[in-house]
Amino acid sequence: MADNDDWALYAGHRAQMTQALLSCAGEGRGRLCLLGAGGCNDVDLERLARTFSEIHLVDIDPAALARGVARQAPAVSAQLRLHSRVDLSGMDKRLAKWKRRSPTVAQVEAVAASTLQSLVSRLPGPFDVVASACVLTQMSFRVRDELGDTHPMLRPVRLSLVATHLNSLVALTAVGGTSLLVSDLVSSNLYPIGEMDPSGNLIDRMNEIVRSGTFYHAANPTLIRDILNAEGLRSLVGEPDLLDPWLWTGRLGRTYFVYALRMRRHG
């Protein structure tokens, strides 16, 4: 599908995600960092540029970032800072090796620690707002696809991935700033989302999905909260605020259930 078609396809999702990001802005024109920005189809950079003085776009794919920036007016582009070839998982070049030979728990922990250190040193933080742009599930899918469903270390590796991402999100956020985790919870090929009323109480429907156990592994909000506790991050961000979830229909006619957790960093 052409990139212009993607831009139109993402319209509803883009409006919701942009509004979620704007809800995180404090007083003054702070600095925004988008983790997993990709082609920027899911954010309205023109609107964001009116609120933030700088917008840092972080992704592993330089071509996708280039496409996203090429769409922008010169005044908006002047506020963008690109950080490409950034592996947020720290695992991209290790998965093939780990498939052939399972890593030990100590090796997985070492990769998590080095990835966090690398991201914090490479990116010019801390930022006033740091957002994870629906990238956590993408990274988790890659881990599963590369290692395989029967790999003995699949679960520990995926748990480490989630923990590393949450630690990165908070570590890159300035004290007094806001971390925002935006994630697709499940799609209509796994759960009957198409039967939902988009204007209804989607928080109740989200709770139903969680109770059913039918969701993307890395996006489980209960898991997210458990890891925030286990990693000691709750002492820094407190209880996350759940914003109103939303639905959007993407490629292949699949509808996605998306939620966002907003965390104010106070320590």
C-alpha cells in the first residue's frame, strides 16, 4: 500500500493519538520524544509542532523516518530531530543467535541493562514528554516470530523486552514530565472488536478483553502494571492514568483496540 494511502488509513488513529500526546504537554513549549515513530502516519506532526519546541523521532528504520519527514512543511521539519537505526529492544541482531542457542537468564538481563544504558546515552534526554507509539507489540511479535512459539526462553525474553521498554520510557522522561505508553491491545482477527460500539464505554470493554485472556502478550495492561511494580518504577511515576481507549481499522480490514497509559514522573 502506498504511503499516501497509509496516511488516509490512519486518520482516526492519528487524531486520537495526537490528542493523547497533547494531553501530556505541560506549560511552555517542551521537548517531545516519540519511540517507534516509523513513517509518522499515526501522529499529526504539524499540530504537535505548535505545542512542542522540538520533536525527536526515534526508530530502527531510517527509510520510514525519511518518508514521514518528507511529508512535512519546512517550518515543521525545522523542529524535527531524527534518530534512526535505534534498536529499542536491543535484541534485533541477537535473535537469530538465540534461536540457535538459547540465552541464559543472565545473558538476557545483561542485554536489558546494556540496552537501557545505550538508549539513555544515545538520545539527548531527558524529555518533557516521551511516548511509545504502538511499538511494544511490534517488537514482541518480532521476538516470537524469530524465536518460535516453542522456544524455551520465549517468555523470559518477552518479559525482559517489556521491562526494558518501560524502563527506557521512564528513564528518558524528565522529572515533572510525562511518559505515555500507547499500545494496541488486540485486533478483530482475535477478538470480536467489530461488534463494539466505538462511542460506548470502551473501558468496560477493555476489562472484558483482559478477563477473556485474548490479547497481545506484551500489551496486557495487568502485565504492564506488574512490571512497573517489579522494576521499582511505580515509585517514580505512581499509578498510571488510563486514557479513553479507541478503535481504528487498518490494513486487511482489521480493527484494533488501542489504549494509552499516561504516567507523570515525580521522582
